[in-house]
Amino acid sequence: MVFRLVLGCGTVGRQVVERFPERDARTGDRLLVVTDDESVAETLRDESLPARRADPTDPSVIANLETPDVIFVAGDRTDRNRLALVRARERFPTSSIVAYMGGNATEADRTRFEELANYVVDARRSMVDHILEGTVSPSAGAAIGLRKQLAEIDGRLAVVMHDNPDPDAIASAVALVDIAAEMGVDADACYFGEISHQENRAMVNLLDLDLRNLSPSDSLDDYSAFALVDHSRPGVNDQLPEGLHIDIVIDHHPPRGPVPGEFVDLREGAGATSSVLTEYLDRFSLEPRRPTATALLYGIRIDTNDFTREVSPADFNAASVLWPHADTSMLEQIEQPTVEGDTLETIARAIKNRIQRDSVAVASVGEITNRDALPQAAEQLLSMEGIETTLIFGFRDEMVFVSARSRAADVDLGETVRDAFDRIGSAGGHADMAGAQLELGILGNADDADEVESIVSVVEEVITNRFFEAIDTGPGTPVGVYTQTSERLFSVDDESESPSRNRTSADENGESV
């Protein structure tokens, strides 16, 4: 339900207000018109529209009103509208304001209107439909809702990314912190796990992004509110308590379960959460800081594979908004970091250990220190002649991490990986990139190196066979190889979700939860 306050009611204002009953019946929205024209006020009241005769430029008139979601400054005179706009912004700093300039606006007037209003109505074109429909379109309505939710926060806000965050999650968190600051809310961009991929670290370091690395033992008492970006459920792919009250959720992945949150914006049509946050910055008329704009642009590029995968008009529009504010030379430095020796060793092991059947290659790289090396190895194998689909996996801390890539037209890799591994872990992804995460608790009970080697050998065989079977049977057919050996090796957790994503593994799971 949206509360609209109309200050002044001239020609344009009347056209908007008189159509309000059509919306009121459908949505339950509320309206109050404040006008100094007695005849207009009486006419509106005769039409059962709430109207009050008073001076809309008088601060005392609006001093005791509840905060409206949308304010429409709608008199006929430019000078009166400008004064009403100034007073409204002073009284209601978090409200979305649409201001009609009137017919005699000077350049100074235009500048002032642009500074204070979220939307400026130009007298040279009709904006009735825009005001009625545009300001309550899904994206504009979300902007109103986010502004309102931020205004209700009393204390510090934790903006939490998913574990081991990728550029899209990092950039989205930083942008939401910036927006919160403009709304007068102190906030931190937080994450659990580590930022291990060299390009992700380069982005954070070169742009000097202020992030807080949380550990499970840290107290959350510093925060009175919590926001999730690029994932949508607490305790799933982050290390927050599962029952934690969430105030804000902004994501672009389809959820796999109920999404808690006072304010929830899930844009499944967007290629990146960074695109959604860019739209908020634009709707709030906030010029992005250079580091934030650069991070957001990079986040969009990574999640859409340079605008070639699951890209939408919103992503192109966001990029056009960000481009004038981004540091393109810094982007080049971020994209050309030094490749670490461990990553090169992992790639070499993947090439050496690969098992190839037709155009599909699977490889175990053994124990890993950096899980971000897996997607890089998967992409390197994909560049080899005759290989169109790759799956690379490695072991770390009693977990098996899996990364897959494909350029085959007849393979839906996300569905294939889910078919292969959903029953023994968590898995998912897109048609061309996917991942899985399997808990191997039995390793913790192994006593010596020979026993560990034996277990690993069996696990490698199970993973390899399940993937090849999933490729052979096609998507949508769960793999039937679920033996007692599989059940004994893997600790199944139906509530777990897919692996976190980093630079080259961005969006492997199709859902950052």
C-alpha cells in the first residue's frame, strides 16, 4: 500500500488526482491533497477524494503528517512549486518526490528541481500516465519500498554477501552501503569465507573497497538490521543463523525456498544483482562513487560473461549509466593480475589427470588450497582440441568442490550437474557453467595416508561415473548410481545449496543463496 501526498493541485495535478479512485479500488493505496484553492479542495471532497485546504508551502502544514511514500508537487506556478519542493524535501528526506516545474521555469529553477526531486515533470510533455503508472512500476515501486525500509532502520546495517563472494556480490554490497549512507543509515559490507581468486582480490585492493570479513564466532550484536545481496536466504551459502530476521533481500537468482525479509526484490530477469543496485542508484538520483561504479560494471561483466550470457536490457542500461563514472583503466588492471603458482599447478594436474570420452573430459586434481583454481582449470581444458564439456573436482577440508564448463549446444550443464550430484550434495548452474559441493565427512575418520588415498580413489570413481552417466542420459533424468558406497562416502544435506561463486566461477549454481 502506497501513501501519496499531493502538494498543490493545478492542471496537471487534477488530471492525476481525478484518476486515483481507479487505482484505489485495486490497490488500497491512500491519497491526501493539500491545496490553497478552496474550490479545488471542495470539488475533490465532493468526489470522495481526501483534500485539505492549506498552503502547501507552509512547513507547519506538513509538520505532523506521516511520511508519505510518494510526494507529487503539482501546482501551476513554478515559484510556488519550487518552494513546496524545498519544504517537502526538508520534512521528508526519504520520500520519493515527483515535481512539476510549471510553465515558466528558469535554468536556476531547473537546477534546483533536479537537485531535490527524484523525478521532474516537464511542462512540455504530458506525464499523467508516467506519474500514475511509472512511479508504481515494479522497479519504481521497489525503489519506494527500499527507501521506506532503510528509513525504518534504527542502528547499524550489515549488508551480507554470500560466502567467498564474487565480483557481483561484492559490488552489490558496496552499492547498497552507499545507498544506505545517503539515507542516513550506517552500514558495513560483510562476508564470510575468503576472497581467494586473484582478480577478485585485485578488484577489492585496487578499488580500496571497505569490506568486513566475518567469522562464525563473531558477535552480530553490532547490527540491528541485516540485508542479503546476490543471495536470498540466511544460513544458506552464508554463515548467518538460519532463523535470523532479515530486513532487505536483493538478488537476481530464482529462489529454491521461502525468502524471508521485510523488503524483498528478486529480479530473475536481470543478468546481475549489480544491475539492480545500479537502477536503485539511478532512481535515487545518486551519482555513484568512482570505485562503486567500477565495481558494479565489473560485476555485471563477470556475471553476464561480458554481456553474452543471460543478459537483459536492464544490464545494458545499467552499464550505460555506470560507464561515465567508472575507471576503465582500473578495470584493465583488475583483469590482468598475476596468476598464482597453485592455480597453474591445478591446471596442470587437470590436464594430466583428465579422462576423456568423446568430447567430454573429467579430471580430479586431488587436494586443493584454492578452490577458485577449479573453474580456471575447467576453462583451460575447454580450450583443448576436441573437448566441448569439462568437469574438474578437488578436495579441501573434507569437502569435494566441483566446477564444470561446456560449449556444447546439446548440453544443459546446470541440469546435468544437478542430475549427477543433487542426491549426494548440492549442485546447480547455467547451461554453460555449473558447480557442486559435496561433503565428504568420512575423510575425517581416516587414520593414515593409505586409507585416505583409498577413499579418495573411490570418490573419484563415483564422481566421474555419475557425471558421465548424467551426460549420457540427458538432463532431467536423475542418475541411478546411488550405492551404499556413495551413501557411506557422502554426507547428504538436503537443505544445503550450491557452491559459492568467484570470478570465473560466477553463477555456477544459478542461485546464490
